[in-house]
Amino acid sequence: MASRISAAWRIGAGKSTTTTTGHLNFNHVTKSIPALAQWTPVSSGSRAGSALISTTSTSSSAASTSLRSTTPSTPAITASSTATSAWPPRLKLGSSGTAPLARTLFQRHQHHQQQRRSFARTAPRHGSDENHHCPPHENPSILHKMLEAAATSFASILVLGAGFSIAAYAYHKTYKHIVLQKMSNAFEPGDPVLDLAAIGKNIPLSKTAAATHWIPRPEQDIVDDIVAGKEVGHYHLFIGDKGAGKSSMLLEAMRKIDGDGVAMFEAHADLEIFRIRLGKALDYEFHEDYIGSYFSERGPRDTTALLDIERAMNKLEKVALKRRAKVGRPLIVIINQMHLIRDDEDGKDLIELLQQKAEQWAASNLVTMVFNSDDYWVYERLKQLATRMEVLSVTDLPKNLATAALRNYRQRYFGENLSNETLEQIYDRVGGRLNFLNRVAKSSDMLKMCDEIKQVEKTWFLNQCWILGEEMDDDVMDQQKWAAAAVVLATALVDKESEMGSTYDPVIGHVLPSYALHEAQQIMTRADFVRALDRLNLFSITKDAQVRASSVPMHLAFREIVAQPNFREHLQATIDRIAAIESLGRTRELVAKDLVLGGHYEIRRAEKGKGVDVKLVMPEPPAEAEEEE
């Protein structure tokens, strides 16, 4: 107790009546000091104790006087000078009545000190101004605590939300920038896609080997200008037979510029595979690497392949705008094997999308689209909406270029220099098709390889279109209609040779007989079979809508088939059997029965010529004779 009272003395004996600790005002504490000041510590001449007793301020005296006036019976407490104990002093009470009062004052002072410590730990400090003083004995209410907790939670959520939003926005912008940068890099020189395609097409990568390997075609200069970006304002369709050299010309043009500003990929019947190949050529991931998918969010990829292709085209347009401002020439996008796209609703939608983009970009000189196809139906599909399309027909090489190509091929593979007579024999059998010439040049026995190529073409035609004769079953009539139409057209092409003045020119080479498309449909008596035969590479439809054999070996196979003994009789028997089956299908048999008493049917044509009237006629019964009796 002595230590606690001494602490009270130290508080009460401050510098002034208003004692300030930090930013807190303790005027209420000094009000109890005058009463405690009446207590006299028992000290033996201790200067510290005497000093603490003597240091009483004017306000403390006034408060003490007020306290005495209210409690007149309270005796004074004096200090004993004979006490031997040091500080902290022991108190000697003046009378027995002073103990309760002293205890009460001490407990009140101790309670005020505890409140002061509690308030100093919890309450905010507002300064020493009395107007901003919050009494320590007033605890904050539950509503105040709820509002404080809610404000803290809201501030935390706001900070976290703002942080995540800023981070997500920065990631999104960075991701879009990276996407465009990757797509722009796909058109930089040295694209590995060109190297892979050149190796697959057997095209040399070094510029020195091209002179001894590649035979320039008449269309090569046009293709070079298109791929180099010099030919602007149009998009192009390359159409020709399989193996004629369309892809080889494109790859040669790409090699000359090292693939700068060019992207090339192969088409496919499945739209998903087409989408993946387009993304590979443009180095575009279709948002498949977007981080939003890790949080199971519905990302931009959750859609169809056709919409993904549209998004890739939109990104390509942005890249083309930047590159045009930097380089000054359009980008080149080459889609090879366009005939692999199915001729159905999905394929039509895809071709329409590509053509719309090609028309738009050709008008603005942003991107030059190049479509490469083996089949005629792609041209018919693009022709419907084409305004800026240019068509380049790629046919077999003429005789002089074909023999030069064969000589270069043979020189490269075997180091052999062929004679002109051998070159002419090979050309007479396989024509100027680069694919056939390359196969022949790689063979050890070239003339035998020519015969094998012709036999392969003949076998392919017979397997697809051979006729079965008059013994065929009616279940195969639909297939035999298609086969008979193809054989009839092949026979007509062979027969037309006699109408032509010559089918071989010493300079140009082979001149294959052909019919216009509408004439070919008339010969076949069907309009929907020719395009299917073109897809099977049995016949070929040129840019000028001329129908002929797909190649020189195929036309030679037509000659051998037509020259077979009794071929025309076999063909006519097949046609008659088809007509008989169709006649049976169109014939309706009427059976009249239950005719009694001499009845019969009267069948007449209707009055207006529509339909037939059938009437049952029964004879009148004989009149009953009157009985004459």
C-alpha cells in the first residue's frame, strides 16, 4: 500500500494542476490528490519524503479546503519525524475513523489509474485539447465496433479487388500484345514451315541448286510477283490437275524471298483440323493458353471452329495493318489443297468466310489470299461471289519444257544425259505431268515405269467405273448409272480423236480431245456426275469449262478400254439393262377381277388430258317374262 500511495503522491505533486501524459488529460485524477496530501509519510528525515509533502500547488490547497469543508470530521494526518523506515514511507493514521476514508480515497484513485491505463491502450489520442477529449470511462458501443469492423473489411476487400483488377487488366493487355507479336513473327524471314514444305516437295533450299533442278514454267513469273507482294488488289485461285506443279511454283517463289511475309498451310475436310493448321501457320493459339481457363471460366475458346477461324482472321488483319505501315506491301496467305474441303454446308460456310476476307483485304491491299485447288467445284463456288478474283490455270508442261525437266531430273539423280529419242518416247507415254516425269527419272528402267503409270491409271478407272452388262442385278442400278455415264464419256472422247485434225503437235506436244461441260453433261444424260468424276481424278475440268481425261496416261487407258473386243456391245447391253430396270420401276400393273354377269371396265383419258377415267359397265338384267297361264 505504501508503494501505491507514493505513486499517488508522485501524480499529485506534478508541475501544475493539469497533469498531461502524452496526449491525455488527467484533471479528474488530481481531484483526489488533496485528500491524499493530508497523509503524512513516516520518514526519518528523508528529504525526498519532505519534498513530496511540501510540494502542494494552489489548486490542490483549494481542493483540500473544499474537501475539508464537506468532511469536517476528517482528522489530519501528520508525519512522524521519529520513524526509522525509509521510502516508501509508512502511514500513521491519526484516528480510527481515518482508515475507511483513506481506503475509500485510495481505491478511488486506484480505479482512476486503471481506467487511465485501459483508455491509453485502446482509445485513439486526439491531443491535449479539452474539446477533443474522450473520457476514458466511456467505452465504445457495439454499433461503433460493428461500423469499425465493416469499414476495415470493406477497405481490405476494396484493396484486394483493385489489386486483382489491375493485375488482370495488365495481364489481358500484355497477352493481347504477345498474341499480335507472335503472329507478326510468323511472317518474318526464315520460317521453318518453308523448309519443311520444301523438303516434302523435294525442292532444294540452296539457291545454287535451283538452276539444275527446277524448270521454270511460263506462269512462274506471275507466281513470283504474287508471292513477293508486287501484285496487289486481287486474290488468286490456282486450278489444275494433281501433280501439275502448282505447289512447286509457290514454294519456289517463297524460296526466292526466304518466306518473308508469307504463310502457307494445307486445308482439311475437318474444320477443327483446318483451325489448328491455320493457327500453326499464323502462330496463333486461339486463346487456348489464356489463364482464365485455369479458373474454370468460360473463355473465348468455348465456341465453334468457324468462329475461331474468324478470330484468327481478325488478328491477322491487325498484324497486316502494322506491317503495311512498316514494310509497305501486303501479307501473303496461301491455302493449299482447297479441294479437300467438303462440298457440304460446313464447307460452303468456310469457303464463304475465306472469300469475304479475301475480297475485303484485296480491296485494301492488306493481305493477298492464294487458293490452290485440283477440282473445278471450288472455282464454281468462288465464282458466285467473286469480284476481285484472278484464276490461274496450271496445265501439263509443253513438250520442250517437259523434256528439259526430264533431262535435268535424270542428270541430278543418276548423272545420265538422255538422248532426244528417249526423251520423246517418255513424253509420248506420260506427257508433261511433273509428277510422272519425276517418278520416271528416278526409275532405273524408265520405259517400264511409263507402262506402269499407264496401267495404274487404267486400273483406277476400271475399279471405279466398269460396267456389269445385261446380267447385272437391279440392286446395283444406281452405281451402274454412274459407271455407264463415265464409260460413255470416255468412249466419246476417244471417238472425238477421229474428228480432230491431229492429237499431237511437234512443238506443243499432246492435244487431248475435250468437250464443253454442258456437252459432256448431255452425253452422259446426267448433270451431276461430271464433278464427282473430277474429284476422283478420272476426268479433268479446266478453267474454260472443258472436260477431258485427267492425264495423258489416263487418255491412253481410255483408248485401250474402248479397243477391247465386244466393248461397245457390252456397253450397249448395260445401258439396255439399266433402261429395262427403270422401265420396270416406272410401270404400274392394274389387275381387274371380280367381274361377273358380263361386266367390263371402260378406260378413257380425261377430258383435259390429266389422268385416266375408269368406269365399270354392267349389262342390264333381262326383262322377266309374264306368265301366261
